[in-house]
Amino acid sequence: MELAGMGLALQAMWAANVLDIQRTLHTVCKRLLREPGLPRQQAKARAAALAELGRIYVEAQVPPELQKDTQQQMKEALAKLQELYMGQTAAEDAEAEAAEAAAAAAAGAGTAGWAGTSA
């Protein structure tokens, strides 16, 4: 259940980042094209440059190893987190068991010594 919540949190963070990037691009483009005192011809040149950047971005090919869809990437990231969490939990359990065994051995040794002297 905790891991399912982590997946939802990752999706929410991704959506927030996408919105932030879109808002930032919109603000930058608006400022570039509507700068006070900007001559109309220069605004047109900037608009053409932005259009060219957009075309290049859209036509760019994603390398095959990065062509996974977002949902698949999220699942893989969640699986890695789960592995990491489970690995840490197992290590912590092993440490706790070792500490308990050492404490029990120490207590047993103390009791055995005590019993030996009273006989």
C-alpha cells in the first residue's frame, strides 16, 4: 500500500513538472515577442526563430533506449525503489536478529557463569 502511494506521488510530481515547464515556456515566449519598444520586424524575426526551435524539437528523434512511455518509466522507477526499500528492510532485519542473538548469548553466558558459582 505504501509503495502504491509512492507511485501516485511520483505521478503527481511528474504532472507538476510538466505544468511548470509549460508555464515557463509560455512566459519566456511572451516576453520575447512582446518586449516593450521592440520593433515589429525584430518581433517577427524572434517569432520565426522560436518557430524554427519548435520544429527542430518536434522533429528530434528520441534514442531507442529512451523510447519507453512515461507510464513504463514510472513503473520501472517504482520497482527500483521497491527493491531498494526491500533490500534495506532485509538488512535491517538481519542486523536486529544478529543484535538479539548477541544479547541472548551475552545474557546466557552471564547466567551460566552465575549458575556455575552458586553450585
